[in-house]
Amino acid sequence: MSGFAVRDVTAGQSPASDAGGGGGTMRVAALSSIVDSLKGCGLSGLRIDKEDLRRRILIPEYLRRAMVEAIRNRDASAGWGGGGAAGVVEEEEAPEAPMVTFVNSKSGGRHGPVLKGRLQELMGEEQVFDLSVVKPSDFVQYGLACLERMASLGDNCAKNTREKLRIMVAGGDGTVGWVLGSLGELYSQNRLPIPPIGIIPLGTGNDLSRSFGWGGAFPFVWKSAVKRSLNRAVTGPICRLDSWHVVVSMPAGETVELPYSLKHIEDCTSEELDTDFEGDLPEKVSRFEGVFYNYYSIGMDAQVAYGFHHLRDEKPYLAQGPITNKLIYSGYTCTQGWFFTPCISDPSLRGLKSIIRLSIKKVNCSEWEQIRVPSSVRAIVALNLHNYASGRNPWGHLKPEYMEKRGFVEAHVDDGLLEIFGLKQGWHASFVMVELISAKHIAQAAAIRIEIRGGQWKQSYMQMDGEPWKQPISRDYSTFVEIKRVPHQSLLINGE
């Protein structure tokens, strides 16, 4: 193992200066959460005046009530005119940075509900939406549409509020992706501008939050930290983020339990598919689609995530916060056979090479290029951000001469490229996670196609941004996963 580590480090990445042994993975997970929580405290000496902050973000009452009425009645015109909330009030001036917040009250262990109360105290009850009650799509379809209709009737305050609106999301990566996906519908409807979002991290990994300067964990000194987060959302610069559309095409007839980030689309015949698949497809094809912002993966890491999610659903009392979740996750990894793969004959624990064919398109290239999958790889990850698995950087900081040799370019979140890497058995993944070595670099791609054929395998596991599912595999027909960049980019506020 040590010989492999030396070769990987010298090829593309400098080793971490501070690292523990393979048995320290669980300690690293817990310590990283504690450090992230302390960092989030923001002990910078900056004092935020509560009333001044309210003046900068508080939406005029008649607009707040109009949006709430529109959402409650599922009718964009319900809250304005004709005796509605906006029909009898003098026009006011829009604040500097009107803001609404979405809170996932189920995230962050016990923190979600108390955070919701604190936000309502700082910015008004009508500007804080609990995602268990109001979906982001309803806010877009009815709440924002209400502002737009009032603006179209000459209400300048509504117009300025809509144009300057910023959104905070309190939740994990899945919650942030959910809100970004709903806001993405505004592009297709040509309803511009798109509100940018900031993040209050309540999840386990919080890689989107880390990537844009909002920290990796909910801070211990959370009351003052919430004020600082809202203040940073007022003044923070806007950044762009690529998002990626995934379509899975599989033989019809199999049942798949999908996470909420994916949805079924209409079944079709293989002849009706608007693509150039080369594998064998049955006469009828079932399809589903979704969008990811951080990563897509197939293989053993997704299997571990799938098992962990089911364990947490069956025994919710175990999930008391990010630190506990990471400890359970690390321990659960050890029970899944990943560490002892060479000793186990189960075909589902062998390398992915036996069941998949990987093809990519490079930038400004219309042809698919088949890429060799190393026989030792048991998980393949297509990564969009620099952060993965709670702030790790498995792609690494590559040396210029290595990038030139491999034909790689420096990775950015808005460069239209995904970094594809592989993880071997659990020992390799553990060393990657503590940054002793880099992952197995496979390719950079502007589009990806994966063909899966079962053989001895009856199923595989996949995940997008931490949302895993079990994917049935046919022995006779191929399943295809196709990943392409979404034409528009998402907007996030930089919290640094």
C-alpha cells in the first residue's frame, strides 16, 4: 500500500502535511465538524446592529402579505388589487437587499426549529418559509409571480423588491440543490433576474456551503452567527455555478425507488430516444431525470450512502447532528465489505470495469470518446465542486507538469467540465479522504455517458449530491446514464 501511495502522490499531488493512519477516519470526521463549527462562529469582532439589519432586508408589509396570500391560495393574483393586500396601501420604498429564507426544519438535528424562530425574529415571519410547508416551486410559481404582476401594474416598490431579491437557504446540500432547481425554472420562463442564494449550513457534508464561503457546519455561537450570515448575504458578491442534467434510460418494467432529486419522465420506445446509444435497448424504455450541483457517483460509495440513509430512516434517534452522522457513516462504511473486497467473492463488490462502459465528450468536441476504466476502481465520481465528502478534495491540487501530461486544465466550478475520478477499496478511499493521496484520476469531461450491463450483477448503486438510490441492472439489455451541462448557470452569494 505504501508503494501505491508514493506513486500517486508524486504523479499529481503533494501529500498533506498533517495526516493520520487508516484507523483515524472516524476521528477526522468528528474533528472536522468541531473545527467547522468553531470557524462558523465568526469571532471577528464585527458587531451587527439588529435594527439596522432589519431595515436593510425587511420587505414592506403589504408585499410580504401579498406573497403569502398568493402562495396560500396557489394563485399569483390572490394577494393584490381588488381589495387584496396591495390594493389599499400607499407605495413604500424597497429595502437595500430584500430577502426571504427557506428553512429545512428537519436538518441540523435540533437546530432547525430554533433557527426558524431566530430568523423570524430578525426578518419578519412572512419572509421565512418552512420547506415542510412551502415548497420552493410554490414560492417561484406564486410568490415571485405575485411581485411580478404587481410590478407590471406600476408598483415600483414591488418591481425593485423583485429585482433586488436575495434568498437564504438553511439546510444541507440537498436542500440547497432543491431551491436552486426551482429557481432554474425562471430561466426557461424568461423571468429575469434570477435571485442569488446564500447558505446557512445545516447538513452533514455541506460541500456547497464550503465552496462558497459559508462554512462547513452550523456554528456553536449560532444566534450571533445568524446575524452575520444575513449581513454577508446583503453585501456578498455573486458567483456562478455549473449544474448538470442527468437522464437514466433503463429497460421498462423494473421498479426504482427514487430520491426526491429525481423524477420519472414519460416512458418511450427505444426508437423514440433522441440519442445515439450503441448498446442493446429493449423495445420499451423507462426514464428518469434530475440535476446535480456537486457530484454524481456509481459504485461502492453510493452503496454505503444508500445503507446509511436507510439506517437513519429506520432509527432516526441516531441522527442527532452532523458530528453523530459522520461517526455513524464512518462506522457503517466498515460493515459494507469495501475494506475487505479482495477477500470476498460477491460479484457486486468487484471492480466496475466488468459492468460499465464509460464515454465522454471533451470541450468543443461533438464525438464520444471511450475511456478505459481501471480494473481496481469500485466507485466512479463525476465532481463539479472542489469539495466532496465534507470538505475533502479528492481531485487534488495537481502540478502543472502532470496536468499538461494528462491533458487536464485547472478545475473551476463554472468551467463547463466535470472531474472524473475513481476510488478503489475502502483503504484507498480512506487515504484519499485524509488527503494522504489523491484519487485515481480518470478524465475531465464536458459530457458523460455510462452504459451498464449486469452480467452477474443484479443491481448497482448511484447517488447525486448525497441522495442515493438502488439501480436495477438487466443481464440482457443496457442501462444508460447521460450527463450534460445545463445551459444556464446558477447564482450563489459568496459568503467569505
